[in-house]
Amino acid sequence: MSEPITAQTNAASADQAAPAPKPKRPKPKSMLLLNEQTQALFENARLAKERGEKVGWSASIFPQEIAETLGLNILYPENHSAGIAARHQADPFLQDCEGPLGYSNDLCAYAKVNLSYASALNNESTVEFPDGGKMVKPDFLLLTNNICNQLTKWYENLSRQMNIPIFFIDTCYNPSDYVTETRVRYVRAQIDQLIKDLCAFTGKKWDDKRFQKVMKISQRNSFLWERANSLMDHKPAPIGGFELFNYMSAMVCNRGKTSSTAVLEQLNAEIEEHIKNGTSTFPVDEQYRISWDGIACWPYLSHNLRTLKKYGINMVASSYGKAWAIEYDDLDGMARAYCFASTNGDNASTMIGRRMEALKKFDCEGTIYHVNRSCKVMDCQMMEVQRQISEQAGIPFASFDGDQADYRNYSEAQFETRIQGLVEVMAQNKEAKENG
């Protein structure tokens, strides 16, 4: 007589029948190095503050090499706000900023998160720090308007709120596809004054030999970052394009550091190994290659990737990450390069020209435009840019509403529907091409 089947034996059978969970791909060495670098950035700022040294906050496309030459510890609110948003921790800061602090919902979400965070650091808010308060209270601010003028107002409010000075470089708008020599002299004069003022404020001394060394490190890092992006022209692409978004902090926060050189050399080596072996970290077969226009939608990056992965869409080109591949040979070159770094300071013709080059180089079959509610300057030009690029390149595009940090401005259903429509057109184009 057979043994009776019990609940326990049923459970055992179910365990045996259930497929084992797919193991997670181990983090590559380059990402481990990047995580160590990020931890060191915040820890070094905390220790400097404890020693009584002045710590600054900086705009992301500021001449970071100046602060690095002076040995100053600098933190980056945009990068920090993006991290909070990516971890789905932005809500209390957004609510605090739009509620008790009285700021408009229409403002940049990076600014809203940071203004609330700064208010808590200034003991004017009870919002709790989800990251343990990594951003220490600044003693000064470093600012350029090569990204947008809302950043200028954001930093002015920080300055008033915490009663600290702003060191500002005015770069102006680019009406042409080049930077005029008179403008280079204008910005260079500001850089010279900035160095004098920072030295006087911090008690540091400018060392030209040190600057030459930092500049070479920065140029090496820009070359490595540009190269990592350029290697995406291989088929299949050696990595998933969204992974490059995760490495941007090395360039945003640490362009002049050898720790970034170590991260980027390792990243390039890993990419080269995939090319050599014909492998890719993109989790499915690459069916379509697209470009991504606009800032990453950090709160929903995983949903973006899951949706694209469903159709085998790999993002192989982006106008966003390459903004930090800043190349120059001296202080005049620095003035020129930082004027021309952000697409928000460029005219539509320049933006279109750069994007057309990328579409051709990476053989993109479509473009996805992130209509970022935080970035009004980018949105205003985007509609005309996407119309002209689609007409000139002959490829389809899809746009979706989103935000770089405010989760409330995104619809999963809309994104999925827009991508489905894009795939249908790309599939038709591919079939027509294969049939001659």
C-alpha cells in the first residue's frame, strides 16, 4: 500500500518542480570601482567638513578642474537628486518643496529635491534623509549658466537660504555652431577672476603645474568616456546602452581624478572583451538600434529598459551622456569647451547636426524623445528637432512624457503604447529594406 500524499510531500514536489531563479549577473569590476569612488566622494566631503575645510556644491557642467587643482571637496546636487529619484525616494522632498517651502510644481525636479534637502540641512525642515544625509552643508556654490537659467535661480535661492557666496561664470547662448573668439576672451576673463576669488575665499593657492596635471587627467577621462560611447557602433552593441547612464557620475563628479581613469579604463576593457568574444550584456538579442534624446527618466529607468527589452530594442546612442566629454588644451580652450558643452546652450541647427551624425554612426533605426517636464529649455526645441531629424534621416520616432526626478509626470501605459507603435514602424522599414 502506498504512503498517503501529505501537504509536506506536496510542498516538496512543488519545490522540486519550480525552476531555479535566474542568477543575477555579477557586477563588473568597473561598476565596483565606480561604487567605491562614489562612496569616497561623500566621505571625503564629510571628513573635510569635520576638519573645518570649506566644502562646495557645484553645477554639473562647471569647470570642475579648477576646484580639483585647488584640492577642494565638491558635491553635485544634480547627480545627488538623480540618485534619490532613481531609488524612488524623491516623494517627501517634492511634497515638502511644493508644500511648506512654497515652490511651484513647474520647477525642475532636481531643484525641488535639492532645495528641500538643503532646507533640512539648514534645520528648516523635518524631512528625513533616505541616504543618511550624504550631502554636507556647503560653504560656497560653483555655477555656470551653460545648462539653463533655472539652475541660476535655484543656486541664488540656495545662496540666500544658507547665506553663502556663489562663484559664477556666464557663458551665454550659442547662436552659431562655434564659439567666437570674443566670447572666449569674455569667459576666460571670468575664469581668471574665479581662480583669484576662490583662492582668497578658501585660503588655497593656485599651482599651474598642478593644473596642467589635472587637465591631462581630465582629457584622458574625456577620451575614455567618448571611446566607451563610440564602441556602441559595433553589432550587436557590446553592452546595454542604459548601462552607460550609470557610469556618468565618474564624469559629472570626478572628471579630473585618476579614480575616474581607473573606472573608465576598466569599462573600456570590459567592452573590448565583449567585442572580441561577440557577446553583449544586453539581456536579449538586439533586434533594433535606437537613439535616446533627453535626460534619463531616472524614477522609471527600469521600466524603460524592461519595455525596450521586450522588443529587443537597445539604446546605442544618446545626446545626454556625452555632454561631459569636455576637451581642451589650456585655459582658453577650457573657456571654449565649457561654452559648448550643453545642448541647452545650442541653437536647433547645431543640435540637429550632432544628432544626425550619431544616427548615421550608430546605424539607428529610430529615436525615442523624452519630453522631460523638468527641462523646459530642452522641451521647447525638441518638437522641431524631432520633426527635422525624422524628415532628414528617414527614420521614425516616438516621444513620451516623463521627468528626470518627478515620478508623477510619467505614465507606464503611455510609454508602452508609444514604444509599441515605434516598433511597428521600425519593423515595416526593416522588412521593406530586406525586400529591396
